[in-house]
Amino acid sequence: EFDRWVDRYFAPIKRPDRPIPRVITDETVRTKPVSVTVHEPNTPLPAIALSYPLPPDRSTDIPALMVLQAILAHGESSRLYENLVYR
């Protein structure tokens, strides 16, 4: 079933005749907090997004950060969910 779906939607896409260029970006190091306010049409509720710079994907710190993310924000027993929903 899945193979038929893939063939139906992706088979017509032509293979590129040259290598696809790799997009590599270097984000500048943040030296101070940045605040951005964006207003978009058809957005019914305000939202807040907090982001923090992370080490590269192959850093030895990534496994520890993945565990931390799971504890803080994964599922209904996470600390974030508990605090936002139940407290």
C-alpha cells in the first residue's frame, strides 16, 4: 500500500541532472536576548516561542539535552505539561 502511494505521488518527479547544492548557514552568536513581535492575519490567539542556541547535532551534549527535553516537555507527565495544565 505504502509503495503504491509513494509511486503515485513521487514517481513523476524527475531526478535532478546535477547535484543539489547543500545549504549551509552559520548563525551569528547571540550576545543578548532578542525579542520579536509578529502579527499575522488569520492568527486567532497570541503565542510565545522561546528558543535557545544548541550545540551542533554531533556534539557530545546532544544526548543529555534530549533527555532533558523528554523530562521537561514530552507527554502528559512532563513537567511543562503538568505546570501549564494542572497548576
